[in-house]
Amino acid sequence: MPESNSYGLKKALGYFSLTNIVVADMIGAGIFTTSGLLLGQLHDPRLLLVLWVVGGGIALCGALSYSELGANFPKAGGEYV
């Protein structure tokens, strides 16, 4: 059963869902718009794939940091609390 707080908001998203939301926000549509430009400069599709994996790892670190902060400060208001 989801928890609720004094503001009437319910905690319905879990660790996995929040991590995926942050990773998706960081990557966004950039994977579709910048791949062609990078491939034109790199001339090697394997290097482009390595760069996207490294960027995904960095995005995952940010997502896990936000999820830990959200677990430690369980109040409504996001990063403004």
C-alpha cells in the first residue's frame, strides 16, 4: 500500500521506476539527433556505441544519486525540499 504524507501526495513510484525516469530524462531524444553528427566526426560506429554506453553509465550514476536523495528526504517538492 503506498504511503501518504501530510500534503496528501502518495508515494507510488519505486526505486526502479524513478531510476528509469531520470535516465530517460537525461538521454531524451539526443540519441536520435546527435548520433548522425557524431558518426560523421568519429568515422567508426563502434566508437559511437562506446560513447553512448559511457554516457549511459554517467546518467545511471546521476539517477542513482537522485533516488538515494529521494529515499533520504521523503517529502513532496522534489529537489527544492
